[in-house]
Amino acid sequence: MIDFHVRDDRDARPSGASRSSKENEQGWPRGTNPHVALEQFEHFLAVVPTLPLSPAVARRCAWPRESLKGRGRSVRHRALDLVIAATALEHGLQLVTRNLADYEDIPELALHEPS
């Protein structure tokens, strides 16, 4: 259901980066028990601090986006991934994801794949 979070190793608490309402809401209805999935998702949102999409995060997002474009990489379909990465970078956090390929080409981004 949740494919990422960022981890702050200073206090070992996860933090959730801002995501669009669409992205937040699109996962839970697909499961075999959507009502349980929605309840779990709402619990996740209640206990994990959410980091805002601030002007600083938006500025941080611009550099990797232009760097990737300059290397001929597609960025249009990766807008949300780049915002998530920029949020982690701006706050000095490690991005925890099972989708390493979506983030491996972003310089200076610390990644962790959960087991």
C-alpha cells in the first residue's frame, strides 16, 4: 500500500513526504479488503509526521529535474518521484523505497530498500 517513507536516522522515526491526494488515495481500493487497507492507511497518516511541499522543497526539486533532463533522461512521468526525493534531500533524510530504480539516478539521495 505505501511504497515509500523517509527515515531520519538521528532519531530513527519515519516521516512521510507530501504526496498528492490522488497518490495517497489510489492504493487502498485495489486490495482484497479495501476497508481494512483504508483503516491501515489512515492509521499510518495519523502516526507518521508529514513533511510539507514547501518552497524550499520545490527549489530543491528543480536541480535534479534539470540535471536529469540535461542527461537526456525523461522527467515528465517522474514529477511525484522527484518531489519525494527533493523532500528527503531538503530534510537530510534517507528515502526508504522498494522502487530503487526510480531514484538511483538522483545525485546525493540516500536510499534504503527495506527487506
